[in-house]
Amino acid sequence: MIRVLAIAILVSLLGTGSAVAQGSCAARALGEDGKPLAGAARTSFMKKCCEASALDKEGKPLEGAAKTSYLEKCESAFTVPEERG
């Protein structure tokens, strides 16, 4: 019973890896002055960070459609909506 519980916990932790990676990209998107990046600087940073974190459960780089899907989710999850005037 304990073995089943341990396996279930391990599987759930592996599944949350990409969400954690996405969150850490947004948390690290700060300029040298400690203020959040904006505009092109933020876009460039998020793209590089998301590409670096596009790994599967075994730590191998994602390829093809899986990578494309991951990058779209990662980059769009932390876009700042534009103000409407």
C-alpha cells in the first residue's frame, strides 16, 4: 500500500514539472534594477527561458509538436494584457 502511494506521489510531482518551470520563468523576468521586465525585453527573456525548460519527464529536450505546444503554453501563460483606453 505504501509503495502504491509513493508511486502516485512521484507521478504527480513529475506532471507538475512544466508548470513549475513556467512559473520560475515569470518569476525570474526581472531587470538589473529588480523591476519586472516589460515589452520586447520580457518577450525575449520568456522565449529563451521557455525554450530552455522544454524538457520531457526524463529530462530530454522536447521535439516537434510537443515542443511547439509547450512553448505556446509557456509563453502565453505569462503575457501581460495590454491596457485598453
